[in-house]
Amino acid sequence: MQTSSDEHAEALDAELWTYRDDSFLPHGLPTSEFAADQPILLLSDAENRNNADVRFLVDGVPPGAIEPYRRVVILFDGNDQEAVETAREWWRQVPREDHKTTFWQQGEDGRWEEKAPTE
């Protein structure tokens, strides 16, 4: 997961260690001894240190090159109009001939609904 700063990556790390025992996600920071072995690596740069095939982007981090990832997930606050417009612009830039894109939105009932699939 790529964040906008080392401080946010460290805050997420602390939260994931203490959130709930029954929802633990194995993860680490790029400074950890076994960073390359972590299934989830929290970092503030685009380097793929653990050879991940899925990349999560938060804090408005732009997607940049989406290769070699199988999937890129952009998480943003749907109540923040600037974040929504930025995500829409990134959506338009994805080369459709090489990638399938989907857009999901959380409904009033809390469930996620697919809004704009492409083939």
C-alpha cells in the first residue's frame, strides 16, 4: 500500500497492529528486516520491494505506471469532491486496450456496488 508519507505509513502500521485480533493483516514497513517477505508492505514510494501483484494507493497518490501489477486499487473519499474529480481523471487515463477497469461505490446500506465496469 502506497501512502503520501512515511508518517502515514507508520500510522497505518500501528493501527493494523492494534485494531482487532480477529482481523489482523500480516504487513510491514520497508524498513523492517523482512520487508521483501511481507504480503502487505506499507510505504511512501512506488518501489515494489515485495514483488506484489496488487497495489493499493491512498492519500491521493497518483497511479503512475501500473505495470507489473495485476491490479491497482485507488482508494479515495467519495465525500471529497476534489478527490472524486482526481480519481475520475486517473480513470480516464487508464489504457483500456490493456486493462479492465471497474469503479465501486459504497451504497447507503454499507455494501459495495460496481458502478462502471469496462471490458
